[in-house]
Amino acid sequence: MCDSLLVLNINVTERKLGWFTEEISQTLQCILLRSRYLHQYCASDTSTCRRKMEVIELGEVDLNCPSNCQIHNTHFFGTDRQIIRRGQAFSFYARFQNREWDDSVDQAIFTVETGLRPCESNETKCTFPMGRCLDQTCWSASYKIHQPKCINISVFPPSSACIGRYILNMQITSCGHTYQRCLGDFYVLFNPWCADDPVYMDNQAHREEYVLNEHGILYEGVHKHITSRPWHFGQFEDGILDICLKILDMGASYHHGSDRDHCWRNDPVHVSMVVNHMISSHTTNSIMKIPENNDYLKGTKPFSWNGSVPILQQWYNGRCRPVRYAYCGSLASVMCTVMRCLGIPSRVVTNFCFPCSIENPLGINEIFDCTGKNLCGKDKLWRYHCWNESWMARRDLNQCCGDWQCLDPTPLETGRGSTCSGPTWVRSIREGELDLDYDGHHMFSRVNSNYVGWLSQNNAKKIKFFCDAWPCGQHLITKSVGSEQFEDITGAYKYELGSVKNKEAYYRAYRRIHPGYCNASNCHIERELSSLKNPFLSDSGINMRLKMANCPMYGEDVQLHWLLENLRSENKNLKFNLCAQIITYSGCPMDQFWKDSVNVTLGPREVKKIPLCISYSQYGPYLCDHNIMKVVAVSDPECGEVLMVSRDIVINRPPVIVKLLSQPRLKVPCTAEISFCNPLQEDMKNCVMTLEGCGLFKEPMTIE
């Protein structure tokens, strides 16, 4: 029983074993197939892993200059360089040669540097990683996938970044390996389009005029006869940006001694002070020089310049030596070019009847002899003076919004040597708040001084005239936005003459300029001022004025009407000496070329008109580049009270007419006809015509 059972069990076991054997065989075959598949899969996966772990190779980098320049409003410089404005991101493309960018194994760090000695503590060097989003409070970078193996990188320069030329480096760490590449240079400028930038200007038309417009107009002449001339600022011309940055390099020592670091370049106030100083006040490397005693023999006549570009190029190519020669209009215009180029909204302002006094900041004295000749004294009454205004929010004055700041690059004598002025907040000038700002008292006096005319007798005794003096600084103008006409901005500098606010501002300023009056009452100050002024003509019982009968062109006679009115009920018998004298725009008296004497009898309440004529043959040989003469009538002191009336006269230049002979087309030569009519009755010899044109001539063309 046991044996059969044993046999049976063995037989069953053998049958099971056969079944198991077959099953195992099938299972082994499956395992073998799976292992083969697994081997192939693992081999493939290993190859993928191996490729994924390769160091990513940076290929071509496209800085995307044309698009960035267009977005940043710098395409006027050209699109071959990366010129951007701070407070606004710029983007470029990075392509990789072997695989896609992978955040898990790839990291990028950027470094930007500017200046000779970049330093993170001075904010002239910054290192920052590339992430997925930008941080608009500091230098930052982000990226997004653009195409296979290509990413679009955005870099954000903060609104507090220093302006200037930067070097951009990219450091890539991939799979534990680190390498660097210099991606090139780029330029950062101020940004009037960015609300966080102190130079922000919220009006697009104003930005186009005061930042982007390369063409301007200078206003000259006298307050009763304003003339104009075009000026080419040319801030976007080739090489001008590099020249402007060179100016900042040369002027770095103005604030920082021998330290030529660039950290101050983030502040438009400091930048404007350096530019202002470099225009004509630097001892050896100023851009332009003003002639001494109107002597132009060693340089170019100041009034022959038509634009800023030739001046800046001559300075740069001449090893940064001053260009000879300048006047206030060219100085202010060159400064306007530099400021607009750097991104600071700027404009040129002309002030008529501009006082330049050394002894009395709020008084200007002119001295005449008994013939009416203007004698050369210490004080000068400039017929006009040009300076620069720049738009910025003054963080040093806790200003939250931008406003016009006055900058005068012309060195003027102040009693402590010649110096330029500004920046001075224009509103502080109007309010008489002179303690707030740089050179506030100088700028206030230049638009608020009182004129006093004196008769000198035998160079010893001086007596005041009875005259109706035109107040200083009563007409300030600048080019209108989008127009060839001028805009009167006198109200920005001072309240209406005689108004309560005007008097309050004057008293406030008077106490600061004259410390001895810091506690004086308004009445006390008013009495002091009244004692210094000339008595009015009406106080003598006579009214007089000189009125132009024509608008003389060069070569024409000057025609005037001398109007006299007796305000009293008795006869007036007076003797007058008349003269005409050449005057420079800066108030320097030149040759007296015409004199006359007239006896005038006026009946009670009588009005008389006396014609006066000064022929071209009389003034022509003496007229200089300024084209200004002064006609004066002075009563004889022996007749009693000394009366004086004067008139500044501008002789108009003959026009030069430019006419296009064909319809102009882009990149197609065009012919123009230039005509000029000789207004004289004699031949003109040795004439020179200078032609300049934005995008038309690489340099000024001179035709003899």
C-alpha cells in the first residue's frame, strides 16, 4: 500500500515536474525577451542621460540692437550699437549648439561694469543671476524660450543706474562646469519716458522737442527787436555720444578731486553740474573759450558757428583743448546738445536786458558823458544773454516731480572770480527762496536788478538822469514746442512787475542777499530801493521816447522819430546832445560814430516829433558782428535837470534764401539753389558761406 502510494506520488510528481519544466521554459523565454528589451531601453536611456549631462555650449548671441534702439527711442543714434535707457528692459537672443537650456543643470550669471575701476560698492559694477522674472528695483535678468535651442534674455537696468558705456559679461555654469563670455558693450542713458527716473517728462510733445529735436532757434537782438537764427544741436550725429561721455570723463574731478570714478553719474544734478563746468569754466580742458576784449584773430568768430557738432568734434579731435571762440549763445547751445544726448530734457533760454554787476548784486550802473557816450565802467548791461534749462526732479531738494532747472555755462564775474551758475530751481528764483539752491542769488539778480543811469561830469561828479529805465530781465523767451515761434516764459522766473507777490519775493531775496537787512521791514527796504532808482522823466515835466520809423537792413539808413511832450503849462527851452555808438551784445561800448546837438522849444502841453536819420555811410564802417547800436539824447546840464532817452537798434542781416530745385527723396541726390542779394552800393569781396545740414554733409562746407 505504501509502495503503490509512493509510486503514484512519484508519477504525479514527475507529471507536475514536466508541467513546471515547460512553464519554466516559457518563463525563461519571456525573461530573456524582457531582458533584451530592457538592455536596449537602458542603453537608449543611458545615451539620453549622457547627452543631458553634457555641458551646454553657448553659440551665437544676437544683441537685437535695432529692436531695442527703437523701443528705447535711441534709434536716432543708429541701430548698430546697443544704446538703451535706464528703467527699461532690453532683450537679446542666446543660441546653444548642443541642447536645450535646462534650469535643473544650467545657471547663468551676468556682470555689468562701467568706468575705469568698476566697484560694486560704488554701483559701477553689478552681478546678478538670470531667473524667470525681472526685479525692477535693481539690475536683473530673466529668460523665456524663443525657439529650439534658443532663449530670449531680458536685462533690466534700474532707474538709478549710472549712465555711460557698460561691458556685459555672461557666466554659465552647466553640469558642474563654469565658463564666461563677454557679450559686448552697451550704453545706458537717462530715460525721460520712465516715471521712476528723475528726468521723467510726462508730455510726449515736450519729450520730442526737448530730447529728440536736433534743430533749434537762438533768439538774439534787443527786447524791442528780437532776431533769430537757426542752430543745429545734432545730438544724434555720429560720434557725439562718445564725445559727450568723454566730457564727463574730463570733468570727473570737478566733484571728486582726482577720483575719476563714475558713481556720480546716476544723478542728473551732478551730471548737469559737471557738464556746466566743462563748457567754458574748466581751466585747461573746457570745450570753448570766450575771447578777451573781442579779439577773434586767433580763432573762429563766435557768431559764425551754426551748430554744436563742429565745435564738439574740434574739441575732441584737438586733444580736448578749448575751441576758440564762443559767446553765450553757442555755450548754452552746446550744453543743450550734450544734455539732450545724455537723455536730460533741455532748452536754450534768452534773457533780454541782462545785468552783470560786480559790486551791487541787485543794481546795474551805466555811465554816460555829456555827449551821450556810454563810458566803459565795471558794470555791463548785456542786451541779451543765453543760458540752458534742464528738466529734472531734484532729490536734493526733496522734489517728487520734475521741473526746470537753470544752468548758465557762461563764466561771469561775481566778485569772487568768474564762474558758471546752477543748477538753480527756476521756481525758487521766482519765489526769492535763495537759500534752497546753488547760486540762487546770482540767478535772482540777473532777472531782478534795478537799472541806474548816471551822467559823469569831468570824471568826478556823477548825477542821476531823469529817465524811464527798462527793468532788467523783463523778457525771457525760448523756442515753442513744435513751432518756430518763441514762447514767453518770463512768468516762470518772476511775478508780474509791481504785483504783491513780486514785491514779497523781492523783499525775501533782498534780505538774503544783503544780511544787514535780514530784520528790516518791507517799508525800509522799499525806501532804500527808491533812493537808488532814477527819477522818472515825467517828474521833470517832460516825456520823451525814440521810435523807429523803419526796420533798417544792412546798407540802409536808420530812420527814427524823436517824440517829446511838455507835461507842464509853461514853455520848455532845452538843449540836447545826441550820439550814436556801437554796442556789443555783452554791453561793451565801442566806437561813437555820430554826434549832433539840437535846441528844442516846447510850448505848454506841446507834443513835438523830430525826425532823425543816421546814414549807412556813417554807421557801416563801424558796425561789428553784433549789429547793435545805441542812440542817446541827453539834455545839457546847464539847462537844469538832466534828461536822457535812449534806444538800442538792431541792423537786420540780409537774408540767405535756400530753394530746392527738385522734389527731395530719401537717398537720392537733390539740388538746391542758394541766393543772396548784395544790399550795398559797392562790391562785396572775400565773402565766405558756410553750409551745414543734418545728414546732408559729413562736415561743414565752406564756399568762398
